[in-house]
Amino acid sequence: MDYIIRATTADGGVRAFAANMGQCVQTAFEIHNTSPVMTAALGRCLTASAMMGCMLKSDDDIITLSIKGDGPGKGIVVTSDSKARVRGYCFENNVDIPLKKNGKLDVSGAIGNGTLTVLRDMGLKEPYVGQVPLVSGEIAEDITYYYAVSEQIPSAVSLGTLIDRDYSVKQAGGFIIQIMPDADENMIDAIENKIKTIPAITKMLEDKMTLEDILNYVLGDFKVNILDKITPKYYCSCSREKVYKALLSVGREELEDMLKKDKKAVVHCHFCNKDYEFDEQCLIDMLS
Ligand SMILES: [Zn+2]
């Protein structure tokens, strides 16, 4: 069962999130039929976005992570709302590249060099946008770097997706630990040193550790208070009505062109792979 926990340490110096996202990432795999390395990359992004979504303040806020790279996978887009309802897609679903020397899927090889853009839409006219170059393409390090540079929040991020032999998702999860401005220096060092010694997140999930176990283990020297438990979900918010509105906004000329050439308009939603079809009469009505 997928879930996310939100926690702080007793002294308030640290806030932490941990996520078990196996079913969400499996759903993404079933929708997009991604190859293992792209399932791993998409799974890491979805896990990060779900936890970052839980940091949003209001119900209507949306966070979007957009990765663009010069590798064969080209890029990934994921979004989450504050209830950890996530969705995402890869620019290229079928990337098949050799494993890394350590036997792991080569996510950074699939992504390549590029940028990570974080967009927080909070219902204001201008969304908050932060962009950093990719420092590794392994996603977790890139998000750590994003927080350090763009938001000045020292963070430790771990993300993992374990793919089974049949390409389905065996485990997916992660954590984000953030040091609050008033935390003392010793705390930062202690956490950083501890994180260097812990197993991969997917290994801990395989070993049947709960998210509570994992945060207690990572933050072992500090008392962890679990504040909240959230159930993430793969959910696409697209609808015929929204697509209709978007189609209206492409402009008269383009609509006339579709009407003339195809006698219909088909709009594809990348997030859930659904096609919305608008027939000839519908286009005529739009133009009248
Ligand atoms: Zn959709």
C-alpha cells in the first residue's frame, strides 16, 4: 500500500518526508509501457514530486518538475498536487542502454546533461519557477542541488525504483530530509554522516522496513515525530471540458486548418495517454 509520512524532529530542526510509491509507479509503467531505465527515472521523479507536493500550502497548488537532457531519454515531466496526486510522462518511453558498472540501471546515462526546472503554481498570476543545471542526472542529487541553490534549504534526498525481471515495479520510494534555518551545525553533520552509511531506499523497503522505521533509522539520534500520513495516487486531472478550452485557445487559424485537413481534432493527453476527439460539427461550432 502506497503512503507518505511527514515528520519533524522533536526540536523542530529537521522536517522529513518519506514515501512508498510502488503502486503509483507501477500504474505509470502500465500507462506508458516504459523500458526499465525510464521506469526507474520516471519513478524517482514521481516519488520526489509526491513528497514536494505534500509541502504545498493550499489545495489548488500544483508542483511540476521538468527535466530536460541531451541523453536518449530526452526528458521527463511530473506533477503533483498537495494531496500527492501525481502524474507524469517521459519524452522517450523506450530507452535501452547498458547497465552501469555496478549493475544498476543507468538513469543518468538516459537523461544526460541538461536542466531541472521546478514550477510551483499557487493560483497567482506568475508561478514560482526555479531552474538549475543537472549535476548528476540521477534525480536525487539534482533535487538536493535544486534545494541548496534555488531555495537555500540544505536537504538530503534519496530516491529509488527497483524493477522486477518482468519489468514491473518491485519497489519505489524515497525520502527528503531538510534542515531548518535554526538547526544547529552539529545536527547537519550528524545527519550527513548517517546518510553515508545507510543502504539504498529500495533495499530498506525490500527488507520490509516501514517508512517510520526508515526515518527513525536515518534520524536515529533525534526523536522523530510523525505528523501526518498521506495516500498518494496516480491521477490525471484532464477532462473533455479542459481540453475543449485549451483547443479554443489555439486560435482561429489553427482550428480552421484542422477542420479543412482532418475534419476533426484529436488531442492527446501525455499524462494518461487518453485521446480526446472533436468531430467536424464540434469544430464548426467552435468557429461560429
Ligand atoms: Zn490525462
